[in-house]
Amino acid sequence: MSGSNEALQRAEELLERLRTRVDALEAIADGGGDVDVAVDGLAEIAEIAKEIEAEVQRARVAADAGA
């Protein structure tokens, strides 16, 4: 598997984690859950989004190197 494909695969895995966390956060909001838990969830979502961005950048660099 090429570097760009590996990075994209990792980004897809992270995206699935992101979706799971967003769903959990929505459940917290719908249930009137703990604000501290919601804030922690948002922080985790932000971190996952940064990881996705980094993997997409890796894929771009790998694709450019192979072009």
C-alpha cells in the first residue's frame, strides 16, 4: 500500500472515530447531560479533526512525491 493510501486509510479510521464522538455528544445534548462531559467531548472532537487534517496533508505530500 502506498504512503498516500495508508494516510487516507488512517484518515478514514479517524473520521469514523469523529462520527462516533459527535453522536455521543449529540446524545449528551439531547439528554441534558453534564456540561463538563460535553466540553471534554468537544475537545476530543477537535483533536481528532486535527489528526484527520494531518493525515490528509501526509496523503497530499505522498501523492505529490509519487507524481
